[in-house]
Amino acid sequence: MKTATPHFFTLSRPIRPTWCRTMLALVMLALFTTLSCQAQDVIPLLLTTKFSPGASDCDHNPPPPLEIRQFDATTYVLRESLCVTDEAPFMYLIIGSTRALLIDTGDVADPKKMPLAQTVLRLLPAKAGLTLPLLVAHSHRHSDHREGDVQFRGLPNVEVIGHDIDSVKTYFGFVDWPNGEAHIDLGGRIVDVIPTPGHNETHVAFYDRTTALVFSGDFLMPGRLLINDKQADLASARRMAAFASQHLVSYVLGGHVEINDAGETFSWGATMHANEHVLPLTKKDLMALPEAVEHFNHFYTHYGSFIMQDQLFVPPFLTLAAPDSLVLLGSTH
């Protein structure tokens, strides 16, 4: 069927093929640039702003128990205060059009001390008068990443995935663990789930295709990398490096921050993180991890910018602030 050319786009002469190809190339370049920059535009907010440092005297000057940073309109970074738990874990809320995903629930069960569920539900948009359904998953089963589960269990439109290995395999449909990938459809937003055992046998990483963010839990973070199973951790590092080589990675967001801007580790149990390092690590850090893990001696190894330590081996000097050569600096400086 022929249609009249709109009056605001009247062609005075035929469009030449060369002109078409040029315009198409410009359109494709603009589209690629838009897609590439979409995940990058909001990164400076995390790079240039710092989270609460906690307090040296939490009894008299405590910060709020839960800190919230909006990465973009549908992605939130939450962190529990150092004055409530010295683990100060990070949690991540990813919102799609039909449901939302919360990665980890932190180290505090008591809602009076840590109003996590109340806060998360408040952040969720409503659809048809109802709060958007929420799926609660975990990077791994360690208690500092799942103590808050109790706040979500039994709530309407909330599903909490079990933290044991059988629950993880069953829910995500892993039939050849730790091989393969799973996918969570949040409605117009897909999150990939990649097995990353080594720090813990249940560990997984999440990749949000919308922001190109990797949520790495304790597998990779700016701090001490505790390894329970070297061979599993090495296989996971290679698996994630292979994944990253095929995908845009804006930044890697881990489960904790344990170093300051000068590259010094904070002491175990510290409630004050003065001049704390920024949260994001980079694709370069992720790609460098396999070589580092190859050199892990099963006890305590510093290789390149990484410090790796067996979970049961804690050298006495690590209870004090360590020199910058003993930490994961990353490449975000």
C-alpha cells in the first residue's frame, strides 16, 4: 500500500545509496554509544561518594543503621552500618517491570535494629495497587549475607530462596553444578546467575544485563579474599573471566569493603572505616583474578594486587591494619 509522504519530510531528489550507508552507520554508532554509556553514566555516583565510615564511639554517635544509595531509577545499593555489625555487608535491589530481586539480606535479623524488609518494600513500586513481587536470593550461605531472611519470610508477594546448596541448585535449575548459567526474568530485565564456589560451596555471582554490573559477593571485593577451596575458586575465577570476556562489564560490586584509600586493611571488628575505599572494582580486576588464584598457597598469599587467605588461617598481624601491599587495591584508584 502506498502512502503519501508527510509534508515535513518531502524528498526533493532520490536518496543515494552512499548517503544511506553513511546515515545508517551514524545511527548505529549513536545507538552503540548510547547502549555502551547507559551503564556507565551513573557510575561516578558510586566512585565519588563515600558510604558512612561508621563511628569510633557507636554508643554516643551512631550513624543510621541502613544506608541507601540509588544507582539509577531501578537499582539500589544498601549497606548495613558498621555500628550495627562490623561486617557492614552490602545488599542490592534490582527492580524490573514485573518483579524485583534482592541480593543478600545482611547480618542482622532484628528489624528493630535493622529495618531491612520495611525499607526494601518501601522502595518497591506498586503495580495495580499491589507492591511489586520480590525475590530474595543470596550470593552465598554465610550468615552475614542471610540473617535478614527472617524479616521477609511469610510476607505477601515475597519469595525467599533457600541458602543451602540443594536449594540453590534446585531453584535455579543447575543440573551440572558448577557449570552452566541460570537466568532471572524480572520483566524487561534479565539477571544472569553464574556459579562461583570457592569462598563457599553455595556461592553465585549475578550479572545485570541492564546496567552491566556484576554482583560478586565475597568472591571478589576490595578487601581480603577468603578461600575455602582453591580448585573450586580457581575454576570460578576462570569461569567469570570467560563470561566477562564476552560481556560488557561496567563495574564489579562485592559484599564488603575492607580497605581505605591508602590501601590499608581495616582491623577485624573495626566499627570505623576512615577514608574507606570506593565500592566498585573493574573488569580488569575480574580478568586478573585467575592468575592470582593459581598462585594461592592454601594458607596466605599476596600476588599482584590480591591478598588471598584460607578461611581458617588468620595470621596474627592481620588483626592490625596491614600495609598496602597486603590488600586488593583493584584498579579503581
